[in-house]
Amino acid sequence: MNLRDRQILQIALPSIVSNITVPLLGMIDVAIVGHMGSAIYIGAVAVGSMVFNLVYWLFGFLRMGTSGMTSQALGRRDLAEVTKILVRSAKLALTMAIALIVLQVPLRWLMFLLIGPTADVAPIAATYYYIVIWGAPASLGLFCLMGWFVGMQNTRIPMFVSIMQNVVNILASLTLVYGFGMKIEGVAFGTVIAQYAGLLVAVGLLVKYYGCLFRRFWSVRQFFSLQRTIGYGDGYSVNRDIFLRTLFLVAVNLFFTSAGARQGAVILSVNTVMLQFYLFFSYFMDGFAYAGEALCGRLYGAHNRDAFCGTLRRLFGWMTVVTVAYTVIYILCGMGIINLLTDELQVAQTARQYIGWAWLIPAAGCMAFIWDGVFVGLTATRGMLVASAVAALLFFCIYAVTVGFWGNHGLWLAQVVYLAMRGLIQTVWYRLKLINTL
């Protein structure tokens, strides 16, 4: 294994471990509320979690923008700028978190309108929401810190924080629910406690490993300066592009779910189960995307074209290995995976009609993961925005044309084309607009 492969894996593997811990936490939360005596609690947690997943997803630019700019500044060896990027990002995160808390009532109304919880679930979901919203400063602050650590070529700290946060969440929720007799409130407070515990540990590790850097290049007075706060100056266009790009991703995902729901409960269940194939694939590919952010951003900042191109080739090499492996697994074991995910006979039998689309997911989606990481590292976010916008437009056009005669197959065709087009458009964008800037 050569040096570039080792560097890629040193960043990718901890990120993959962090990703794998996420579904474990969701399973524990469902298990806790699943023993409260009513399915309403499961629905409430599902609705509340969906609200925050959507809201926080829109603020993903705090992590990605920070990662790309930090890795470039590190490559230039501009350590003063490295510290300023985190400070500006933290200021923006705090501003956004305060806005979420101040606007929590209209935000809840809007999100519940989009999701449409039933009358019996909505009040309990609202209770969960009004508690967890107070964790916004910690969640958005962690976005900045995690992105900064990745930009500093360090994914071990995010991995440790993620694992610790999940353990705290589980222990706090179990203690509050079973020790203090709480119900949905216990799960919600457990989430908030874990969020702030994660933030405190991340800050502690920042001070331990990078404290000397901040003592040398930063002062508290800079944090309270209004200069370059909103959008943090040069990063405004980066954050704007990532935010708008995320809106297109959210629109496609929400429409995919709602289009399946309009075809009945069985099709909705089939689509939900089959989307787990994309989720499983993303656990690994996100790790290599993080490697692209960190390594390509640093090499771009250092103007090291040869090393950049070599790293890019190795990233696509790992992408090919992972894609082939997942495709083979899905072809050989696809129905077995579905049977593990659901014991509903009708859902499993119906899924057999659509399983072929799951086989195409790795090949269709792989390039977008790698290019997203590389483009974040280059802060070439306009290409990400254009790719997502065009791919989303194609998704809606294909669905409109095919749904009348092909039903759910038309929806899956639109989804697979959407995934593939994001990667293809970014490939063209890189060759036309970025390759000569290295």
C-alpha cells in the first residue's frame, strides 16, 4: 500500500466508523420508546427526528465550508487563517442557533405542515421538538468543529466524539426514562445532554491538541468583532452555494418519499426499505468523501498539482473497489437484506419487483460522493450547486413523463438518473473549469 492510500485510509476509516454509529443510536431510541406502551411514542420520535434531520441538513455548509477552507489554509501553511476560519464559523453557527431558538414556534409549524403528523402523534412530537431545539447551539457548533478537524486532516477526534456522544445519549435516555419515570421528555433531554456533552468534549480536545495554535494566532477580542461574521466574509459564496445545493437534495428526497406515499402504504414501505441500500453504501463512501475534502483541499492550497492528481486517482480507485463490492453484495444478498429489514410478507414480495434498482444504486451514486468531497476541498461549490440543480430538474422531468405508465418503476428510474447525473455533471465541470486551476 503506497503513501497516498495510507493517507486516504487514515482519514476515511475513522469517518466510516463514525457513520456506522449513527443508526445504532436511532435503534436504541426506537427501542426505548417502543416499550412505553403505545406506538404513538415511536411515531413522535420519528417525526421529531425527521424535523431536526431536515433542519440541520440545511446547515451542513457549516461543516463542509469550514472543512474545505481549513484544508486549503493548512496547505498554504497559513496557520493564522486556519484559526480565524474556525472562529468565524463558530460565530455564524451561534447566530444561526439563536435564530432557530427564537423562531422555534413558526419553524415547528412549518415543519409539521411539511411532514403532516397525525393528530395523536403531533402533540407528543411537539413536546420532543420544544426540548431538543435547545440543543441547536451544540449541534451547529459541532458541525463547525467536526469540519475544522477534517480540514486539519484529523478524523480520529470526530470519530471519538461521535462514539462518546452516542454512548452518553443512550445512558442519559435510559436513566431519565427508566430511572426517573419520564417518557418522551426523557428521550428528548437525553439527546440534548448528549449534544452538549459532545460539544464540551470536542472543545476540550481542541484545546488539548490545538491550544498552542490558538494562543499564538488568536485572541478573544476577535470573536466579538463584527467584521466578517455573517457568512464569514470570503466564505459567503461557499456557504450560499452549499445551502442552495442542499435545498435541491432535500426537495428530491421529500418528493421521493411523498410520491411513494401516494402509491399506498406497501409501496411507501418498499421504497423506505430499499433506500436503506443507499444509506448502507453512503456509510463507506462518505468516509472517502471526507478524505477528498481533507487531502485534496490541502494539496490544492499547497499548489501541489502532481500529488493532487495522484490522490484523486487513488480516491477513484477506492471508489471502484467499494462500488463493485457493494454491487456484488446487493445482487447476491439483496432480498436477504430486505427480509432482515422487514418481516412483512407483502412488502418483501413487492420489493422483489424493484430489487433491480437497488443493484444500480452503488454505480449510480459513487462518483457524486467522491466529487462532493473533492469540490468541498477545492471550495468549488458552484459546481456542486449546478450539478444538484440540473440533476433535480431531470429527476422531476423523468418522474412526470414515466409515472403515468410505469408507476413506481418510473420513480426509481428518476432517482437512479438523479444520482448518476450529479456525478457526471461534476466530472464535466472539473474537466472544463477546475483542472486548469490546479
